[in-house]
Amino acid sequence: MKYTYKLFTICFALLTISACTNLDEILVGDTTSQFNGEEPSFGNFDGGGAGPSDPLSSAFNALRSSGSASHGGYWSVQSVSSDEMAITQKGGDWYDGGIWLDMHRHTYTSTNDPLNGAWGQQYDAIGACNTTIANGGLDANQMAQVKALRAFFYYRLLDMYGRVKILTEAGGNPAQSTRAELFNFVESELLASLGVANVSVGMDLTTSPLGTANAAYRINQFAALGLLSKLYLNAEVYTGIAMNVEAEIAAGYVIDNGGYTLCGVGCSVPNEGKRPAVDSDPETLEGYAAVFAPNNQNNPEIIWSIAYDNVEGGGMNFAQMSLHYASQFTWNLADQPWNGYSALEEFYNSYESADKRKAANFIVGQQFDYSGSAIVDYAESSELELILTPFIDELEPNASREGGARLGKFSSRQGQRAEMDNDYPIIRLGDLYLIRAEAKARAAGDWSLAATDVNTIRARAGLPAMGSVTADSFLAERGREMFMEVTRRQDLIRFGKWGSSWWEKTNSDAHKTMFPIPQAQIDGSGGTLTQNPGY
């Protein structure tokens, strides 16, 4: 491999100014020009666009603006608070008043800005749903969809804050609900959208206002049932009453009747991130990797997803949030990444080497540019080459800028803008296999009953079948499959692991299983919102 050392433009973002200003003195080899955003050309790219245009557009477009795949709100709060990942403080970079350190250590308070941001994002989205309903003109199918969508946003509030106001029209000021009341509202709205009184074996959906056609950017019967299966799986956390039988039935119905298939061998898309000069870059992305690719809009595993588009449907910024500044040269990114989020070493190491998901989910090792030449991080070390290590030396105050596996599950394409094109699955078949497995095991009190579905998922990952399944081994397997899909916080709480210590997190207060009601919301409520216990 020819080594051409390339200078990248990171100096302005760093506190290590002195190192940057001396760059001319330590350059070795050939120095290339800086990245020119006009080259090379990557041809036409079809990522599926921003979704359909219909009377439901403004409500469904709110999925993108509700923090589903961007920095600072819902996705960040759910992910950084778990043992999946952290945002390390790199000197003066990413300190942000300590909000992300608090989030990871569970020392957050009611004044944490991202918690207030996540709250506002969901209510803005609920407002869009209420406006769509109030505007009228919806047929029965459309009304069922928008109410199911509104229930989804309330499901997020139920999971994070528990006790909120249930607004079903503009201008209302209802009393703050209990967590059980909010659970009942979400359940009843989803059941009503399906046209059934409950989820049961043999339920008849023939009169449901929701359809069965595969339309991933809208809600059909299978999307609603998938959401119900998630709700029921966590019911004991939310209400104290287990509903695992219902979770198993709902997930099983979709698996058996939906017509969706796991994306495995032979399920592939062109690799839009391939560098022609790098032989190790595959021509196609297959199986698990294809589910999350920039061109995943027609993936057979996805039941309900959020349509992202770099021009018309912005809101997904994973590459910017996680990649090292100099990774701009690998994918010819239009904007320099922010070098923020990285996976915890222990979580990364929970994957077996043969696990295909490990290569798909993380970016580690020496980094090369579009032409296959080594990229150099002059500010980090005397070794020059940019090498991303799973090891992270510290959470703060001056963590290594190369420490931590980077989040690569939603893979990048060549010439990518700050806004990505990958659709984000809300309901997908792989998750439903694991929900059915867990619900069946919990209902019977026998984790061996989870083995069949777990091993279906493991086979797709290229792994041998588990001989036996325990609660701990199941949780680990679910974590590996669902990385970056905002289920880890729920899973840790459900399995009683939320209070455990990991890396630099030691706080184990029981009340932390619910976030505090943001103080700004309490202050603005005129005394009609009260704080969650313990805060």
C-alpha cells in the first residue's frame, strides 16, 4: 500500500493549536491537496426520497424532526444513557456543559437540555398529528394511521417520562396522566386503529381500517401490531402487569402473516460507499448490512421505517455525529464530521469475531482515504496514521480523539452530505423474532423456549446456534442485533440491568428508570405538571 500522507483541516476545531501550527515541520512523504468537494463524481444515487406526498405527509414527516436519528434529542438521550455508547469529552471539544457526561453516568437532572429537547420533539410531532386530524378530510384508513402514529409518539413519552399530559387536540390542557393511564391510551389507540378489542390468537382483522399492503413509510396492520408487541413486552415496567402472552401473539402474527423476510444470503444492494481503488471494499452489501444501507428503501425485512433523504428529508446525521474529522476523506463527505459518539469497548467486544454484525456495526482500525492512501491525524499521536481503537482511555476530560469504535451500522455512501439517505426502521422483522422469543420465554418462565428464534437471528449473522439460552445470553444477543435502534435502554431496564455499573457509570438509583420531567416544562405548566419521584 502506497502511503501518501494527507493533511486534513481539523486544526480549527481543536484546542491543540500548537500541534497544528507545527504541521509544516513534520510532514513526510507526498502531501496531497485538501479534499475538493467537486471531485470525484459519484453518479446518480437513488435512496428512495422523502416518502409519499398525501394528506398524512406533515404528520409522518414529524418522524424525522422528532429526534429519531439526529444529535441532541430523543435518539441521543436513549442511546448515550445506555451501555452501547458514549460521547467522550476531548479537551474543549464535546464538553457541552457536561450534559453528555451526566447522561452516560445517569447523573442527569431535570435541567438537562437534551431531556427537554426530546420532550419538545415528541409534543411537536403530536401537534402535527392533531393538526392533521383537525384539518379533516381523512378517510378511515388515514384516520387510523395518524392515530396510530400519534400513539407511537406517546409510546416514546411513556417510555422516557411516564407521566405526561395526553393532548388530542390543539389548545387543550388536560391533567397530567399516570403512567398506567398513558399506557392504556397508547394501547387503546393502537387496538382501535386495528379494529379489534384485544390481541388474541385468532383475532379477526378483516374489518380493520388499516391495510395489509407493504408500504414502509406508512402504517399497516403489521406495523401497528409490531408496535403493540413492543408496548406489551415492556408492560410490566410501565404498569406492573406483565403482558408477554399478548406480545408473543402480536409479534408472531406479523412473522407468520406479514410476508416479510429476514434479509440474509442473496439479499443485497450495491455498496454505495465502495472506493474503487480499495479491493477490500465489497461491491455489494448483503444481509444485515443491507438492512441499514443508504439504499435500503426496498429491504424486505423493514415493516415501518422513516424516510430520510439528503435533500428533501433531512434529519439523519449519524456519520457526522460519530466519524472522526478525517473520515471525510474516506467517503468524500461534503462536511467534516464531528468526532463525537463511539461505542463502549465492552459492548464492541461482546461480538464474536465471526459475527457479521460486528463488521457492519462498527468502524475500527487504520483508516484510508478514497484512493486507498493512509489518513493521518497529526494532532493525536506520533504514529501519524489514523487508527480508531475500540479502547477508550477515559470519558473526560481529554479522551483520545481516536478512541472508540465508530458507529457504522447506518453506513455511508460516497459523496454523502451531512444529511444521510438511509431509512430508519421503526418496526423490522429481526426485532420481532427477538420480541417473540423473549415474550414466549418470559410467559413460560423457560428461556430455552427462546432458542429457535434467537438461533434464526444468529444464523443470519453467520454464527452457530446457541446450545442453551439464559436471560443474560439473550440480553447480550438482543443487544448485538439491535445496536443503534434505541431499544437498549428499554432492554436494560426490563432485564433489571439499568442500575448496574459499566465503564465510567456507577449510579444505580432506582428512580432513574424514568427520566425527570424537564424543569422547563414544569415551570411553564402553571403548576399542572409535577416531577417524577426521586428527582
